[in-house]
Amino acid sequence: MNSIILHISDLHISLDTKIGEDRLNEDSYLRIPGDKENSEHYIQKFINKVQEDFKDYTIYLLVTGDITDRGAGLEFDYAKQYFEKIINNLDIDLDKILIVPGDHDISRKEIETLISSKEDIDLKELNQAKFKNFISFYKELLNKEFDPNKIIFDNVNFQDKIELIGVNSSYHVDLTKTEGKINISKFSDELIKIKNNDLKQIICCHHNIASLFEDTNSGQWNPDNRVSFISNLEQNNIKYIFSGNEHTNGCKKTTGDTITVSDAGTLSSKKNDSAFKIYELIEDENNIILKNHIYALQRTGSNDGSYYWDKRNNAGAKQPNKFEILIAAPPELDNEVTEILNSSPNQGKVKSSNENNRETYDSDINIYYNPEFTDVLYDKVRELNLFHSGHFHWSETSRAHNWIDTSKLIENKKNLDFTKNAIINVIESKNLEKKIDLILGLGYEGNIISTKAAIKYNKPYAFLPYSYRYDEHHEYENELNFNNENNDFKNILIITDVVNDGRTIRKLIKKRQDSFFKNVNKIYIISLFYTGQSKLNNDILNFEFVKNIKGFDTKNDEEINKLEFYTVKSLMVEKCPYGENFREECLIVKDNLGCVNLFYDESKYVDKASN
């Protein structure tokens, strides 16, 4: 049988009289009790249109919040009547209904009552109080319990193809907070418990995570929390969100084109564009496609019929005709081009590690910091045991007591996606995408984590090995294959996994690729980790800076001073304490007592020894 998802939102059923200091909403067609007759007429016209266009269809009902205007009990009483009318007339089974609360569905009066009666209130108590009227409405209408202290409170199986997941984005809303925000860890745990891997998941929530009305992607979600939420959805391969809140019927992709947000708009606004959506399942053996039907309220201005519902042209509304929830053979790039996360408002502060290795701020120096990437990246180092202790010598200038195994980090797809997103987050938070002309992936790991940026920003791209590893690569890998005689590439971005003191990058620029870089004005460098001992700043990789470091070997270096550096996480690596005579002075090296790796330029010493 043919099936549809009927998506409505933001009914704002409103009291038509002001009580105390409560707000009086005159914008809704659904005003009660004085305008009850007209409100019922409005609901019936909506029902008639759905029946007219989708007769004999199996209907699933999705409501994405703000059913009422102030969460009052009387508003919910009328909401129950209207929904019973919709359910009965459209013959909708109760197990095919998903109703999500919005920030207007909480009772601020109940919050005030609780606050006045108790001093110490935890979040569970607060949620139980503020959702009191919604809980009663939910139970009476759907005959099931609503748990206000769950992030994922319900889920609906749509024709054994799609799992509609109800997310309570009003979890942290109170008297002053109105933005969407959830506990990410709690969301992850709950998702694991209910997620059906045989179905494609769609998140259904109230708050918009991408803005449709404003020319921005920020939405009305807490910015820091939004970053974590999108990253989590991306890791779980969830590509669609059905929401409301903005009172704008529309469709928009988050930056990077991974997650599509579909907003039903407001069902009953006199001022705004009243609308709703119907997603029709297109039967296909291998693919899951939802046809996107948009309905808008048409106002005639006549006394006989002041309004009617009609279908809207998708092209005119700048919305797709269909949502491809699953395509059996997606283009190869679908797994590569994933969501690019917006920056945190706390970025651009110098950080210093405290006892828990979390970050604090002590100045306004323009470095990168975002807890959703900086702190999480360090957590991954700990969890995956990426920090290895020993005594390691890779080359004449690369000698350390410990090192970070980034290859282990990126061998897992979720972690790889995370590292790519971290690099993108640095780029966007520092507005580098507007400045760069070419992107270079440095080293194998740098090549892997930088490809997303090249695709996202559609920039020319090349890979180069580390300067001391050129002998290990084929000659075509050692060439940039770009001519810069005319200064076409003024600003270059180099992306790599680890930077210590920048010596290898300076050698790359001057020793290996001087003909190209001599016409470059600025070189931006982004790494996952900075392992040097200097306090973070943009200029710490420039020769003018490092030459003043006590004990620094300037003889094996190149004088380059047009580098601007950013890193996701600073994690100091101790160097071998012996200087340039380490082969004679370091017993571990001299007598092969420790973990010594004879890589790169070390081989010449092995050859001498064997002779």
C-alpha cells in the first residue's frame, strides 16, 4: 500500500485572552476558546486537503513541536481535540505517530512554581515539571508515556525502511534558555540501544540545526552543542533531519552537503508562511526515496473563503522534488564529502593545560581552540594509546623519547571523519578558505586528512612527501605539477598530521620546491598535533622564531619566514637530550639498547658500518 509521512509543525494553539503576565499570541489561526469554531474549521480544511490528494494512503503523522504557545493545560486540551480529529478523519494508527515537544510546549509557570518551592533543583526534576502538561497530553492522546529525561524518547518504524527518531531538543530549555541542546553522550548511548541497522534513520526534532530564513547555517541550536551533534550524526551515517521551529517551510543542507534539514514550516500562522509537507514513499526495490510535497496556505481575501491549501512548486520554493534516503549505488564521493562543522565562539584563545588536560584561556592571541575537536582529539590519543614512549631516532634532525601514532588514528573511518572535520573546522574558524589558492597534503597521513578540504572548497590540490623522504617516493610524487612563475598561487595551505619545529616544512619549501614557493606570498599550515615545546602562536614555525630557541640547530635548516601556523591539539614530545653528537654521546643509539628506527637518512650510517 502507498504510504506518506505527514509532517506538520508549530501549530501554536493559543489562548485568546491574556492571563497575568503571559504573552498574548495573536498570530495563530488556532486561538481558543473564543475562536474555537474558526479554529476547528481551519483544522478541517487542512484534513480535507490531505484526504483529497492522498486518498487510500497509509499515513504516518510527524509533529515537530510547538503544538501550543505557552504550554498551558487548556491549550493542550484543545490540542488533544484537534489531533483526535486529524487522527480519526485520516485513519492514522497510534503506532504511526511521532510527536516531538518544542520549547513553547514547556510550562514556564510550572518551572516558576518549582523554583519558588525548592532551592536545589536537578535537571530531572526540572524536566518533569516543565513538561507536566505535555506529558498528560501525550498519555491521553497516544496512550503511552513520555519520558522528559530521555533524549530519544520514541521512534517509529516507517514501512520497514526508515526509522523516525524522536529527539527532545528542548531538553535544556528553561526560563532563559531557548536554544536546542542535548547531552551528546546520553544521545549516543540511547541511539545504540534503539538503532535498527536494517533501517535508515531520520532525526526528528523541534529546533532547526540549519537556518532557512537567515543567510547562515547556524540555526537555533547551541553552537558548541551543534558541532558535537552533527559530528555524532555523521559518524552514525544519519543524513536527514526533519524539524520545525523557524516558521519557514524550506530545505537546506548543512555546510558540506552531508545532512539535509527539512522544515515543515508553521501550520497556522497569520503573518508567516503557513505550510506543511508530505513525504511520499516511492516504491523501489533497492532505493529509498521520499517525494517532497509542499503545501502552502493561499489567502484569497474574500468572505466566502478567506484561505485554502494548495501545492507549491518545488523549484519556486527552492526545494528538491525528492529526498534520496538510500541509493543502492551512491557516487564514490558520497562517503568522502561529509559535514563541515561550524566554529565555536571560544576559538581564538591561547590555551594552557590544566590538571585534566582541558583548556583554559589566558590571552587573545589568534590561535585555534575548539573543545569539540581539541579536547576530543586528546581523548582519542588516550583511548587508542597513540602516545608511545621509548627512544626513537628517525633522521638526523628527528630524535625523540616519544611519538604519536597518527596512522592508527585514521585507520578507523569514524576517527578519520573526525580528523577531516577537525581540519575543516580550523579552516572555517580562521576564514582561510577565502584566502588560499592551493592545498597541499604533506606526508601520507596529511594527504589522507586533507582531501576533504580540497573537495569542499574546490581548490587545486597536490600531495608531497616529507622533505627527508623524497628518496623513498617515485619521482612523480616528488613534483608539485603546478607552475607558479606568474604568481598564480599567492597563498598556499599545507595540511599535515604532526608538526614539531617546522624544520621539515621549511626544507620542503626552500630545498625541494624553491622554484614554486619563491613566488608564494603566504603559507598557512594546519596540523592535527603540534609536538614542539614553544607556546602556541601563529609564527612559531618561522625561522626568525626558532633560531632564538636555546640549543636549536640552525645549520640544518632553511630561512623561511612567511608561515602562519594553526594546530588542533598541542601535545609536547620530549626530544632526545643529546645534541648533534648524539651518535657518540647517546648510549641507546651507540649500542642499540633501545627502540631505534633506522629510517630515512639513517641508512647511510648503516652502510658505513657494514663496510
